[in-house]
Amino acid sequence: MMSIENLAEAKYLSLTTFRGDGTPVATPVWLVRDGDHLYVMTESGSGKVKRIRANSTVELAPCDMRGSIKGDCVSGHAVIQDAAGTAATIKKISKRYGLMFKLMGVLDKIPGRTPGERVGVEITIGSSSSE
């Protein structure tokens, strides 16, 4: 089984969330590890956020920037973070991705593109001990 260490080394993760009918939806995301959790960020109005709120089960696998899977898939449990958690996640991701993160901010300012407010997602690998 893929360990949290292996997942955390990846530059991108394929984060798979599930629609109400069980259909999987995979999206490549940036990530950062802190302790026993992985953290990602996304726009607060995204489909990922809606799907995680309805079903917190996710699947993760290392991937490239286009989402092509580069390793084994593992199950996890995702939780949408509050404002303080989101701020910490964004800070950690900006530190890890540096210039790429700054360029994303520039791309957000392109006319016609309306980026939403970002939200952090905390992911626990395997079954959650709080369940």
C-alpha cells in the first residue's frame, strides 16, 4: 500500500471525490504534508468541495499535472477546513510550490477569469480513527 510518505513526495496528487450516484471524479491537486495528514486547496465553490461535504471518502494517487496516475491509489477521509486551517494550508502550499504558486496568483488576474475564494482540505489516509 502507498504510504503517506510516498504520497507527500509527489508534486501532484489525483484527488478522487464521489458524486451522489457514486461516480468518481478525479482532479490533480497540489499538496503538502503536516504530520499524519495531507492538505490540499481548492476553490470554495468547486465541485470537489460539494462532493466532499456530501461524502468525505476520497481516493488519492500520485499523478502528473494532467492527472495521469503515477502510482498506487489509497483511500482517505477528507474534511473541509475552517478559515484558520485554510490560511495555514495556503501558507504551506505557497512555501512548497514557490514561484509556481505565485504564477497561479497572476493567472487568477487574467480578464474573464473569476477565481473563487480558496478553501483548505485536510485528508487522513485510510480509515479515520474518529469514526
